[in-house]
Amino acid sequence: MSKGILSLLLLVLIAGCNCGNRADQIKEETTHKESVADTIPRVTGVGGIFFTSENPQAIKEWYGHNLGMAIDAHGSVFEFRNANRPDEINYLRWGAFDAETDYFDPSEKQFMINYRVKNIESLVKKLKANGVNVLDEIESYEYGKFVHILDPEGNKIELWEPVDSVLTQIGGETTK
């Protein structure tokens, strides 16, 4: 084989190795970005929708009967898959509260949205630094951590850092 052909083959092999290394480097960078994104304090989705009702039991039964929602004592649990980890089951709680509840206080609204969040401790620090009205301290339960804030219009918002695996273990009927 001529020296020119051997040099060309060597160059192709080296270039091929560099391409593979670049592909590995891109994969590592992407994985690193995803893992860093997992720690950024932020909202990742809706965790619950709550509203008041003159007759919470009757309204829950109406939704179950007419819309086919799986109803329990607190409303309904919607089950969905995590877009980044499709084997992981996530949950959203829908619930009706008695019209006389003080759970939404100090908001004067008849609803409250619960947002799923990552890194709740850092998020609360950020919110406080930004002058957001944080209503209480973070409370921890086996199924996640919670804290409440007010938006600029006085809407109470519940922030939840879930532990979905515990909810999966608890089980129960879900709306799918």
C-alpha cells in the first residue's frame, strides 16, 4: 500500500475517533445541563387545582358521575407520566373545599393553584430576596414539601416539591 493511502486511512481513523469523542463530549454536556437544570429552583408543572364550593361533596360526586373522574374524600388525583423520565408516575390533585374554608386565606379568591417545584428551599430564598410575600415556613411530609406565597394580585399559591414515589406506594384510584 502506498504511503499516501496509509496516511489517508490514518487521517480518516483519527477524524473518526475525534467525531466519536465529540459525540461523547456533546452527550456529557447535555447530561450535565439536564442534571444542573434539575437543581434550578423553579416551577415544573401544576400539582393541584383547588376551589371553594357551597357543597363540596355534591360537586365532587357530580364531577365523578358526569365526567368520569375517580373521586376520593379530597377530590380526584390525576396521574400522568414525567416527560423526562417516562417510567415515573406524577400526580395532580383536584379538590373542592367548603366555601367557609380559611385554607385560601389571606387570598379573597375562591381558588388556589398548587405548582410542582424543584429545590423548594432555594426557591423560597429567591422569592424572599425578590420581595415575594412568603406566608409560612416550608412544611415537610413523606410525600413532599409545601409552602404558600401570594402573587401581586393577592392570589394564594401553594408550592409543592413532590415525592411522587411515596404517592405511588400509597396507591388509590386515579383519573387517567
